[in-house]
Amino acid sequence: MRFDDSLKTILAADMATDFGAQSAWRQLVDLMGRGRAVVDEPAIARLRLLRQAVPVEVRAASARALAFAKPDARLVGFFAEDVLAIAAPVLRTATLEPDDWLALLPRLTPPSRSVLRHRRDLPAEVQRGLQSFGPTDFVLPQPEAPIEMAEAEPVAPEPIAPEPIALEPAPIEKAPVRDEPVAKLPELAPTDIPELSQYAAPLSETPFMALGAVARGLPFVAEAFRHAKLAETEPPVPAPEDAAPADRFEISDLVARIEAFNRDRTVDAAAPAPAAAEIEGFRFETDAQGIIRMVDGVARSALVGVSLAYAAQQGEAHLDGVAAGAFRRRSRFSDARLEVGGLSDAFGSWRLSGVPAFEHASGRFIGFRGTGRRPRRDETAEPVRVSSPVSDSLRQLVHELRTPTNAIAGFAELIETQLLGPVSPTYRDRATTIRTQAGDLLAAIDDLDTAARIEGRALDLRPTTVPVRALLDRVARDLQPLATLRGTSLGVAMPAGDCDILGDDRAVERLIGRLLAALVSAGRKGEQLGVVVRPVADTVTIEFDRPAALAAHATDVLLSIDAEHESDGDGAPLLGTGFALRLAQNLAVELGGVLTIGADRLTLQLPAADTVDAERTADEQR
């Protein structure tokens, strides 16, 4: 059935029941959100019609489902019209073109635009568009006047107080001074002088006030006005007859009074405000789908709606795979890494721990309950990769050597197999020698690469179950030509039942292969080297007989034998026995085991594999 036919079928569904409306709503949103149905005005109109019969919980679930899709701009605008709990998941993760965002911003409410303000992945023009709504989004609503004031009886007008001195200089007319006596004005008592404060200013239609009104409410300005009012009530001093009329500078006088008041007054030193303490923890709860529904202790906007079932970037939050693996197994987890961006108090690194919750009556899984905490000083929010310049240079050199060596081995194989034409037996033997030596050189290059990765802590290990019997048979078969060359034989003793090692299969094979190759290359003609496997508790112990040629050396001397001392021996390790043993020791430590060099034998201990633990470890690694 085509998508258009399926859409028509959905639109023609029975809408008489609430279940039919909810089903049609889910299918329409899913098809339109994943681009499998056309998002046009008729489809949006149908969604608006369905929205009246769909409860908020169903609409919120559909909005969260769109977080993992790329909905069309029309569909994003439709969900943005709904309440904030439904619009926020879509606005937090939607990816639109800058023109679509700019066209959508005027249709959003201030709370919806606040969700976009916390995003850091929006284009610069969209962020500038959000900033242009600042005065509109941040204005507090004006409280409505109470009804009783409108219906109150008129009150008799009170006597009008004298007007305060104007802050702007008024034009003063110059008049000749007369010697007529001036009546003395009554002196006002301090209690009769009206106090000018910011509450005496008339209310405006907006919550903003003029700068002059705010200045009049300051204590020292009000005190200056009071002194000016007292000065006006004093009788003027007659000027001398020969004195020229002078202009009045009211502003300069007011400034002088303010400076005098500030100079004479004493102000107690303000106590420093305590710095806001960083939040160290919070609690959270999820639903059965692993989505965080409740957060207590930090801002909810950055965490509500984040799913523990996905180890990916979800809005401002990014979880690792520990919580996702625990969610699939319905088991407890601890120290899962969480990174939160944005500007809220939840910003930064967290470590999450949680336990699953089940319904007592039916045993049904209902979600996780847990806590989050800040990492300690000895912890980090992500794995530390300490790189060494020496190891990086060595890995670069290994990469440069591997490419031409592979080419040499490939051309030698072409000559040996006569794929390019007939070749004489002499040149075929030489090509075989070249291919063999190139293979040995590639093995040495791989050993150098492994050593460099261990040194730089960049060795990638994926634990699996490694059967010991099959591994030893494969290694012994590969070393049979070397054992024949040295005249040495290998004997493997295994228990009745096979045992398994928990570790990376390639690393375990390289460890045992390089260790046995170093021992066989040191063997003498007619010497037999034994290998004994013993399962001990939760480990697998493998003992290798020490050849007579190496028994005379102490452990520190044995680990320092280089290739120059073994240049005359056939089949000797290309990088030396000491390098091979040091590489085996380091690999054993990386695999969680240990290699002990004794007087008669070498003992290798590696973790034993439990089937349940192996599957759990592999799941966490994925």
C-alpha cells in the first residue's frame, strides 16, 4: 500500500470514539514526522481537528517521539502552538532552516522562545532574532486595577503640595531690585514638608519608569529637595544697590547640595553577598520507557524528556552507554556519565546511579529511580586519553612502514603464484623467501603498533569468550614450521573439560602466540616444551616450560635480550626475545591478568569467562 493510500485510510477512520481519534493522531504524526506523508495545510487542519479529542498525555508522547525524527517546519509550528509541556520536546530538538526559524519566532509564546534561548546549535541569525524579542519576553504583566477602586465614592481633594524644583533650568526674568520691605513667610516645620519618594511618582502604563522618577526616589536626592524647599521659605537677603543683577543657576546649586550631603554623610560598609553554592546532587525518576519525568534539586528544563535508553546527544544532555545497557537488562547501574550544556544550574558533568522499580502487584517494570552527583576530583566525566608524543610518533612510523611492506609481500606472492606469467623456479624460490620475510616484518610492525598503543593508552579491547583449547591448537599449528626448524616439539596438557578466557580474542591470541614463538625460537634440537592449562578459581592459568637456553639468564637480563644477541639464531624474534616477553607482560596487564617469569617456567594468569558475565561485558562495550 502506498503512503498516500494509507493516509487516506487514516483520514477515513471512524472518529466517533476517543480511541479512533487517538489512533489517527498517532499515525498521522508518525507519518508526517518521518516524511512519509505530505505536510500541507489540509493535513495540519486535520491535526487541529483531532487535537480537540486527544488528551494531553497522548500529544506529549507524540511530541517526544518527534525528537528522533526531522519534522517539517509546518509540523514544528503546529506543535509549538500547544502548551509548553508539548511544545518543549519538539522545539528542543527540531532542526530547521534559518528562514523557517525566523518565520516561526513571532508565532511562539515567551515561554516557548525561552526553550530556544537555551539551545547553542541555532544559527547566528536565529539567535539575533531571539534577542530582538527581549523587551517583549521579559516585561512583567501589569496588574489590573481592583474593581473596588472604580466603584469607590469620590473623595474630597486634599490641599495641593508645593511643586518640587524642576530639574531643567527655567528662564528667569531679570527685574530691578526694590527696597520695599518683604513680608516674612511662615517657616514650615520638618513634618509639614512632603517627602518625595519613588512611590509618589504617577504610575505608567508599563512597568518601566523614567530615570528622573527613579532619581527622585533616592535618599540623598530627596534630602537635597528638602533643603531646597527650606531655602525657598527663608526671606531673601536684599542685594546692595550698586550690585549688578545676577542670574540664578538652580542646577548648579542642586548639584552642590548633593555633593555636600554625600561628603558629610557616613554609609556603613555593605556586607558582601554570599556566592551561590554549586549544586552537588539531584534526584530523578523515569517511566517504563526510560524517559526522565521527575527531577528534584536542579533545573528541570535540561533533563526532563531525556531517555536513558539511548546513548546519544539529546538536546543539551549527553549520556554514555552504561545507563542504556542497564535499561535493556532492567538492572541497577552506577556512575553513568552525563554531560549537560546550557545556562541552567544543571550545567556540567554528572555521575548517575539508579535502581529499577517494579510494581508490587504484577511485577511490571515501571522505571528507574536514582540520583546524580558531581564527579569527584579523582574522576572525570569522560575517559582520559593520555597521549605520549613518543607513542604518537611511533604509531605514525608504523603506519608508514606497513604500507610498503604490504606492497612488497603482495608483489612477491604474484611472482610466486605466477599470476603475471611463467617464472623460473629460482625466482619463485626467491619470491617465497621475500614473502616469508615480509610476513615476519609485518608481524614485527604489528607488535610495535601494539606496544605504542599500550604506551599511549589507546589500545581498544572488546572482551569476548575465548576457548583455550582451540586457541592453543591454532597457535601450535602456526608454529609447527618454526618448531621443525629448531628441532623442538610442543606438548599441550589440557583438563578434561575445556575452559574459556574472558578477553579480547585478538589480544589474547597475540599474547599467547608471541610468547610461545619466543620460547620455541630459543629451544634446542630434541628439546620438548610443555604447556599446561589449569582452571584456578576465577582465572585460567597457563604454564610454559622455560627453554634451557633461557634458564641461565636472570629475569632482568632475560627481559633485556635484544635482536643483536640473537642474530645468528634461526627463527629468532625479529625484535628480540626481551621485547617479545615485555610485550607479553604488558598485554597480560591490559587483559586483567599477569605474566610471571620463574626459574623453570613462565606462568600466565588471565580472567576466566563466565557466560553471563561475558554477555554483560560485551553488552556494556557495545
